Amino acid sequence: MVIDLSQPLHPTAQQLVDTVKEMLQEASYSEIKSENVLRRSGVSRGPLYHHFANFEELIEVAQTQIYVSYVRGIIDALVTATISTEDAGILRQNLVDIINDSAEHNSFAIRWQMI
């Protein structure tokens, strides 16, 4: 099963994804078990496998949504800095700050998921 991430997920599928995203704030993906996701989300096992080929696909979709949100945030910050700043020196410093902040955040997020 291939999930088209350009389309909104079914509400139950999104509920499962949101639960995994919350859990990824507290633990690495290797520590998250399907039973815990189901218990925390209140969704039964049947819909999990109706919407996702397997548990790993659910984890991948959650991680992809986190990453897409992160990238959109960077793009929004870059666009805002670009259109709101006329001084080239200030713009350059704003862009450097955005890139440095995003690199620090991304490195932490990646390291956390490898634990």
C-alpha cells in the first residue's frame, strides 16, 4: 500500500499518525510499539491495518509529516525574512540565523530518532 501524502488522510488514520507524532516527542521510533499507539489513540487494531500496510508505514508517515512541517516552517521563515527586509546586511544575517537555527533543530531531531 502506498499512501499519497498530498491528500489528507482519513480521520482515523490521521489520529493514529498524530498519536505517533506525540509519542516521537517522548521516545525514539524504536521504542514505540503498536499496542501503545492503539491504547493511547483509542483506535482498535483493525483500522491500523486498514489504513496502513504495516506498523512501520504508520511510523514512516508520522515521521514524514513531522519533516514536511519542519521544512515548511523553514521556507516560511526564509520567505518572511526575504520580503520584510530591505537592508542586504540585515537580510544576510537573518538568513544565516534561520539556517543555523534549523540545522541545530534538525540535528537534534535526527539524533533523537536514532536512539
